[in-house]
Amino acid sequence: MSFLTPEQPKIEEPAAEIASGARLVPRITIQAFCENSQTAQLVESALHDRRMSKAALTTHNGGIEGAVETYKANPTPNLIIVETGLPPEEIPGSLERLAEVCDASTRVIVLGHVNDVLLYRELIRSGISEYIVLPAKSQDIVTAITELYASDGAAPIGRTIGFVSAKGGAGGSTVAHNVAWAIATSLRQDCLIVDMDFPFGTAGLNFNQDPPHGIADAVLANQKVDQTMLDRLMSKAANHINLLTAPATLDRTWDFEERDFEQVIEICQKSVPVIVLDIPHAWNAWTRQTLASVDEIVIVAEPDLANLRNAKNLVDAIKAMRPTENATSLVINKQALPRRPEISASEFASSVECNLIGQLGFDAQLFGTAANNGQMIAEVSSNAKVNEVFRAIGMHVTGRQATAGAGRASSLLKLPTLFKKRA
Ligand SMILES: Nc1ncnc2c1ncn2[C@@H]1O[C@H](COP(=O)(O)OP(=O)(O)OP(=O)(O)O)[C@@H](O)[C@H]1O
Ligand SMILES: [Mg+2]
């Protein structure tokens, strides 16, 4: 470790970027762990920058150790900012403990008091996204975040998860909406639900929303759609949940070309970390293309023969389109419907070669009440066991381990790749 090269990590002046129309930081969740109240104020003041208007930021005490303690029991946000007053030789070890409790997709910015280029390089090599020397201006923090999430080279942040029913009415939409709710409430990640069932979609109904605009405006705008337009079309259904609702009208037919949704989904991926696609039970060029291109597919099926046949056909088609991907995920819904003979979930999953990630019992009272009230299951009954299943599915589809803090993706990695690097 050398103190002989007091080279300030390069920070670009944001003025030119603002003049040419600044890009906004997407809807990420940021948690900062500071050691000094001035640093907490500095981080909070970053929120006043208009480029941060969509991001959700909270500040906490305790520096790196505070963060480690918090994330032993809680899922990590998109971005963690940690302040450290440790001497340079102790910083990598301390960050290693943080890496052990961090999800692989979480990025880390370190605020340090030591101006040391070797430390800077070591941290960047280990996967730390930026090291900012204090005292700094709030602009420096905003610029570092903008560089990570809103620059030309920034990787899209949004993970797309497509839910599709093996048979009409199997519950794909209900599961999709409740899983999005679980992701938003327990992971505190911003979720966008895109209702692709234009004539009959229920996302609006299920969240008791009837916005005048939605996904149809975006798709019909074709090449003209951009992030600003999408922001206008989205409706906020709850904390961390936005909807692009289906028009649910029959005054015209809704026929689309294979790639008509591509651009809209790509733009969504630049601005929201989790995108839940509620795909209708249909087989046409654009549903097939959507299944071919999403990050994660979840088939929702009832445990009967027709669902089994359809799920098998879906899986075969998916395998042919995505030969290198892991097994498709399966949720068995409406188990133990009174008097109905059923195929066991494990038998169902093994015969369609799927990864069984959730089983939900039939509960007409609970699901019926939620549907008729325009509420999620957790709102109708916060203690219902199914909420745990929705949460586990949410953890799985967002690439997280079910038990927070235990055996996370980055825990086995040691320096120099502590934190997963992203392009
Ligand atoms: N586990 C369950 N127990 C009882 N009712 C359920 C359960 N899951 C879903 N439902 C109900 O089943 C009906 C159909 O659900 P949903 O609309 O989610 O299915 P879908 O597969 O998306 O249908 P579609 O084919 O129209 O897209 C809804 O009324 C919903 O409330
Ligand atoms: Mg549906």
C-alpha cells in the first residue's frame, strides 16, 4: 500500500452533461452506511440533483460494519454506498466481509478518507464500482452513480421475468402480480408489471387501478416510444410497484408482429430493476418471441393432464429456442382443489423437466376476496402461508438465495473479484 501517489480517482465534471440534457438514474434502490453525520448529509443532498429523481435512497449509520450486520438478515439493494475511516490496509478485508452478504447484482461505492491510488486500483479490481475520496461534493456522488447506471456504456439494469399459464385460468397473472408485490415489499426493488394480455388483462383490476394509459399506447407509438413517454404511461400501484396496464377493450383487435414489444421492453430494462411480464396464454409470433428473449420464464400450471401436456409442449419449444439456458421454472397452482384428482407436483415437474419453484394450494375464499377487492393476497391476509411462497418465488426469479445472508452468490469469491463486475 503506498501513500506516495496522491492521485485523485478521476471524477468527471457533470456540467456539460447537464447542458446537453442529463440522463436520469433509473429506479434503483440505494442504501448508504455512513460513519459521520456530515457524510450522511452529503449523500442525502445528492438526492436533490434532478438526475436522481427516480432513485430511492436511504442513509444509515455504521459504515461497512453496519452494512454487513444489516445484510446478514436483509436482501441487498441495487447500490450500497459505504463510508470507511479505516486505514487502507484494512479496507479490502472489511469489504470482503460485505461481499459475503451481498447479492451478486448489487454494486458498491466506497467513500474513503484516504487518497491512495493503489488502494483505488485494488478496490476497482475487486469489483468495487467507485472509490470517492472525502471530502467530496454531492455532485461527485451523483456523477459516480450516473456513470454506473445512466452512461452510454451502462449495462441495462432490468431483469425480465415472464409468467405464462400452461392453460387459460391456471393463475399466471395472479402469481405474477403477487410475486411482484413480494419482490417490491421484501426486496424493496422497484418492479414494473407489464400486462401483455391486451384484450382481457387483469393487472389493473388486481391493483384496483384504472389508468387512462398503459402498454397499448407504448406499443402503438412504435419507434417513437422513449423513456419519458414510458414514465408517463406507467401508473404507480403501490410503493415500488408500477404498472403498464392492458387496455382490456374489444373495440379493435390486438394483433402484433413478432418484435413489436422488443423496443418497449428494452427501454423498461434501462429504467426499472425488475420487470414482470404477464404473458397471456396464447401461442403467436410475439408471445413466442417474448418467451425466447426474457431473462427468466415461469410456467404456472394446475396439476392436471391438460396442463401437463401444454407445459411439456411449452418447455420443448422453450428448450429449442434457448438451448443453453437452465431448466424452466414451474409453479404448481390450485393444489388440493376439493374432489379433484391431481398429479403430484414433483411428478409433474420431473415429467416436464422443470425446476419446481413453488406450490400454491387452492383457496377460493382468499384468492376470490383478493381478486374482487382489487388487492394482493398479502393485503387481504398478511399472515397467509402463500405469501412465503410468493416471496420464495420472487427471491428465485431475481437470482437471490432464499435465505438472506446465507451462501450468497458472491460469498465464495475472494479478492480480486469480490463484487461481481458489470459492463
Ligand atoms: N391458488 C388459487 N386458489 C384459488 N383461486 C385462484 C388461485 N390462483 C388463482 N385463482 C383464481 O383463478 C382465476 C384465474 O386466475 P388468473 O387470472 O391469474 O389466471 P390466468 O392463467 O392468468 O388466466 P388467463 O388465461 O385469463 O390469463 C382468478 O379468479 C384467480 O383469482
Ligand atoms: Mg392472465
